[in-house]
Amino acid sequence: MEFVSPEGLRLDGRRPMEMRQIRGEVGAVSKADGSAVFEMGNTKVIAAVYGPREVQNRGQQMSDQALVRCEYSMANFSTGDRMRKPKGDRRSIEISLVIRQTMEACIMTHLMPRSQIDIFVQVLQADGGTRSACINAATLALADAGIPMRDLVTSCSAGYLNSTPLLDLNYIEDSAGGPDVTVGILSKLDKVTLLQMDAKLPMDIFENVMQLAVEGCKAIANYIREVLLENTKQLEHRRGI
């Protein structure tokens, strides 16, 4: 199947190095301490953060840092498939772990000992790049909750199809079985917090694909900063500051 036309366009009309349209919004769940909705093209994710609060299971309490817990799930209507995935299937557990580890790298857990922070992420609509969208939604929700972070962690994927590096794969491109690199970075600190790859790539091509994903992460970080700044301005306006 041809994923890039001779004119250099992908199946959805994007250029190889073009990202899908992104949209973020905070305050989606009023009862949560922080929440956000994040969209990457047709992939739509909602995240809610509760905490820092008292540790529910005393045996898990840590005297020098906060406990970070994460739960990932997919809404039954998110893919259009009739198959119902049982809660706690292996993929959900793996992605929950990936999100938790990525978030732990940016949260200043040492400032909140003997407490716990719960991050809930649900995919409302899936069209490729769900784990990246989940990480971006969780970052927005953590910032909305006022949880101290070293930097904003953002994530994006890139792949290699038809001998072309492609940024931000959609579901059709993702399912093609080609190499696919998902990256999470702390953009200001210039640190990588997540790197996952399906299938092998020669080193020189891998560097190009990874660099493309990093550029995507940086663009998302800039956008998230704009969303948070706009939200702050609205809060100031409401309070008459």
C-alpha cells in the first residue's frame, strides 16, 4: 500500500513532516483537582488528576516522596470495534505503567512526601498515537492541578513508511507494521523520558525518525504552554486581577 503519494502527500492529505491538528483544554472534570482534554487529529483523550492526598494503602506510603498512581482505559466506543476489552488487560496495564514512569520523571515527588497523586486517563476516540495523547493530556491535567513539575513532559510518535520518515502516525499508518518510535521529552531540560520502538531501524534512519518525533514533542510543548497561559489569563480576568 502506498502511504506517501508521488506528490509527497499522505493518506489524510498531510505532508510527511506535518503533525495532525492538536487541541487542548483544561478543567474538563470539575470534581478533579486538575483535568484536561487533549486531541491529536481524531484521537481524543481525557485526563483527571487527584492529589496530592493522603495515601489510601498505608503499606505503599513513602516517607521521602509522593506515590504516583496511574490508570489507563479505553472507552468501549473509542475504536468502533464491537469487541469489549476487559478492564486490566495486558495492553492497558503496560500503557498505565508507561504513563506513570513518564510522569514520575517530571513530577517533583520529593516535595510531597507521604502523599499520593492519582492520574486517570481515558481514550474517548482512538485513531493512532493514543499513548502520546495520554501523556500530553496528563501533563495538562497535572499543570491544572498545580502539581510542581521540573518541566512539561510531552510526547509524539514518528514512523518510517515507503522509505519516508513520517511524523505523528494515524491509525492506518500505525497499523501498517512499519517501524514506529514514540518519544517523550522534557523540552526545556532537553531530556528524554520515554523511548519506545516497534520493529528495527538502521541507526542513521532511526536518528532521523527520532529527531522528527522530538521536533513534534517540542511543538506540542509550545502549544501546551499557550493553553496554560491563556487559562491563567482567563482566571485573572474572572478574579478581576
